[in-house]
Amino acid sequence: MLFDSNVLSRAKQLKLIMQFGVGLEGIDIDAATKHGIKVARIPGDATGNAASCAEMAIYLTLGLLRKQNEMQISVQQKMLGEPIGETLLGKTVFIMGFGNIGIDLAKRLKPFDVKIIATKRSWPSNSEVLIPKAFPTQNGVLDDLVDEKGSHGDIYEFASKADIVVCCLSMNKETVGILNKPFLSSMKKGALLVNIARGGLLDYEAVVQHLESGHLGGLGIDVAWKEPFDPNDPVLKFKNVILTPHVAGVTEHSYRSMAKVIGDVALQLHAGKPLKGIELVN
């Protein structure tokens, strides 16, 4: 359901819309503002949602590296010692979008002994991190989490260096379809692409084309171009595609934490107190 002006104009007593998660694409924020309705998201770092999504990104990455679909075939055919997989060890991982999910992902990837390169719109253009390890950055995170930092303009260069690209971008007018033919072509031949952000970031035709050519070594997605996902979609014919049903943030821990935030904010709103624990966007 889209909370557009037609819906919001009839919500005479509505004071606040809270997204049970992060994405706000289902809400017309301008219309909500016009009708005096506040819109907010629940920060993922406070509820465990970011950690849950980061873990899913690693799950999809490992599934692609170890050839999860082919392993199931080996089990069914009573074959041992096949397929031969890959390790995360020594790989270069490009994290597109270094917000709460990107930070939690970098923290969890470090013990795998990988090189982490990342882009964030507010960062300066490509520069290796030479700041002392004790120098804190956003959210208390140390710069030693990232080996090379860049801005949005560096995504093609970073894609050409990475063995694995993990997309953690929010979706907006500037990022829709950003994982397109030019971007996929800039990736290393055989590199893996993981998307735990939004399906609209993917250019479907370009993805299928690069899977068919073998340029894209594997695709792991928790979100799709069309949801719910079509089980007969041609993309599922590829052995190197792993799909999960938009469950990256769906864990007992994150849902319980988000429910508590919603309850607390409802009480604050009822009592006329300042709203805490949420991120207002208007």
C-alpha cells in the first residue's frame, strides 16, 4: 500500500508514520508533510536490523563462494568432495553504501582476512586510509575497518578491483537502476554481486545478460525487481544464483527490538513528550 496524498488526506487524526525498518519508498513524504504528518524510520543500528542484514549479506556471499546450489545437487546424487568452492580469505570486498548496514558488514568481514573497499556519498574521492587506527569516524567506528574509501563517483573503479560487490545503498531517484550494464561491465570477470538493499537498484536485463555471458560470476539477492518473486523467473535457471525472500532484516532479535521502539514512541506521542529512538525525515 502506498501512503500517498489520496490516503493521507483522509487520515485526519494521524500524527506519525513509522517505518518498521529503513526503506521509505512506500510513503509520499512531501504529501505527509503537507498534511502535518511526521514520517520516521527506526535506525537499524539501534534494533539489530543492520546486524541482521549484514549477516545475510555474508550468508549469501558464502553460499555463492561455496556453490550452495551445486552442493545440493551433489547431496542428491550421493557425490562426495564436489563442488570445489572458494574462500573469503584474501578477497577484496566492495561495500557500496557505508551506512549502518555497511558498517556492521565491515565489522563482520574483517575476521575473514579480506580487503575492504567502500564508497559513501559524503566521503572524498578515492583515497587510501592512512589515518591512525585510534582516529574515530562515524558512530565510533575506526578507520581501520576500510582499506580504501571513495565517493559515489568512484563506484566503477572500485567495482573493477573487487572480487565481491555488496550493495547496501538506499534507493532514491539517483540510485534506481544503478547496478546497470555499465556498472556490471566494470566488474571483474567472475566477480560476485550481492544485493541486500532494494530490488529497484538492479537492472534486470543487464543482470541476466551478464549471467548468460559468464561475466558475472554469481548473484545473491534478498530483494528482487518484482516482489513477491516469480518462482518461474528465468534468472533461477542459473546455478550461481541464490535468492532469499526479503528476509535479511527478519529475525526475532530485530523484530522484538523494533516493536519495543514503536511501543515506546507511541507512549511518548500520547504523553506529548519529545520523540526518541527514531529518525524523523520531515
